[in-house]
Amino acid sequence: MKIKITLIVSLLLTAFQVKAQENSVKRDTLKEVIITSSRIDLPFKENSRTINVITSTNIKNSAATNVADLLQQVAGVDVRRRGTAGSQADLYIRGGGFDQTLLLIDGVKMDDAQTGHHTLNAALPIEVIERIEIIKGPAARVFGQNAFTGAINIVTKKKLETTTSLNVEAGSFGQLNGSVTVGKEFENSSIIAHVGALTSDGYRENSDYKNYNYLLKAVFNKAKQPIEVLATFFDKKFGAQNFYTPTSWGFNEYEETQSSLVGVSSTFKKENLKITPRIYWKRGQDIFQLKREDPSFYRNLHITNKVGVETNAAYTSNLGITGFGVDIS
């Protein structure tokens, strides 16, 4: 009899402790993640594609200093770099070529008519990136050409409150890096501006570089009909020693690349219908010299200009979300 009473008391005490623990547990609901790279805003849990999202928190906690370093940490993404500081890099997803991987900035396709070799020339500084959405697998049905093995959408920050940040770094081989990022919130608009420079004398012969990047993003008329304006410019000059030829040939290769983008977009919402029109202009320039000291020996110059107009729409009904759009460039 004593044993039975002891067991009953023990069970009652255990049940009381479990109940007390349940009452002390704090419950919270995480904010839902919305994926925009599918051209239709879908919650992450409802998206059937293989998608990786690098959030602003991930970027802040990582040791990466550029987009190439961030993407290199994602399984299935291969970034093959030449030189340092992101001077030149090729982007591959799941074994596909660099012409089969598409890069987007805020949904704008950054493909180059000359070659996908210049895709990462347009990669933004990490200080202004809100998140990076990576779609693995065929995405050409949604995005068109250059998205056969996947697509990567870099989403910029919409605001930085009212703040100014300064970054200065110095190192061996004459390395000097610096950037200034400014965010300003007004009553009915906001602005983000960024200026950065990465320079070095090079760790070996003909490996010096001078890379400059500029970005301006503004949102106007936020109270009624928001209008977003994005402008970027990247200028890179670097020694390309043996980037494209064997060491035995003895060429001192040199390259200069420029990538710029100007885009204007807005979003119209009416009940269950959402329409997002956009117009943009992208320019690319590539100068390659086989002999740095003698441009007349062999010099390539490519300039590409792309003007695009697109409109994407989504209609929500009892059947789900239906998306449709037009893209002309």
C-alpha cells in the first residue's frame, strides 16, 4: 500500500511540473518570408522551387566582403574567381556555364549581349543588400534566356533610416579599401547613396587593381504612388596576368570593365490585382589588352547597351495567385 501511494504522489508531482513548464514557455510567431524572385510574391513555405535566401542578418554575421564571397558559401553555387577583391569572377550553378546563370538586381535582368563572363561585374556592394534569393534548377520558363541552370536575384534595401556609415581598411601590398554609405528618410521619400573604392598594388606582378562602385536608390511619393529609382555604376581596372593565356607565353594582360544600370519602377495595387511596371537601361563596356604596355599589339573593345520595358502582374482569387507579364528589351 505504501508503494502505491508513493507512485501516485510522484505522478501528480511530475504532471504539475510539466504543466508549470508549459505555462512558462513563451510562444512567438516568426515573420513570414516573401520570395520575389519568382516574379509573383509567394510565401517561402508555398514556393515549390529549390530556393536559398541569404538574409541581411546572414550577410552581417558573415566574414564576406563582396557578393562573390557570399555566393561561394552556398551549396550548388560555384564562383570561379581570377584576381582578388572580386576583380573578375564567373558564376555557375549546378555545373552549368556562366552563360546559363542569370543575375538580377531588384528583378532587372543583368545579362550581357557580349558574354555571361561579365555577369558579376554588376554585383552590388554588400552594404546596400537586403537579401539574395537563389533559385537552383531551370528557371528559363519564368525569366527567359540565360536562366537554364538557375537565377540569382539581389534585392536592395528600401531604406537605411537616417544614418551614415564609413568603412576604411588598409593592408599589405598597398591595399586600401574605403566606402561611405548614407541613408536619409524624408516625410514622403527616402534615399540611399553609396560610394566605394578598392585598390591595391598587387601581391605579384601585374595583379594590381582599382575598383570603384557607386549606387543611388531613391523612393519618391511614398504616401500615394511610390516610385523607385535605382542607379549603379561599377568601374574596374586590373592587371589580368595569365587570366586567359598560359604563363609561358609571357603576356602582361590588362583589362578594364564598366557596368551601369538605371531603372525606374512602381507598383499599382487595386483590391486583388497587383501590377509592377519597370523601364531600365543597362550598359556594359569591356577593354582587354594582351600586352599592357603596348595596346596596339592587341586590343579588344566591346560596348553593349540594353534598354528594357517590362510589366508583371498578379491576380489573387479563390483559385490562388495567377501571374502574367510582358518583357521587351
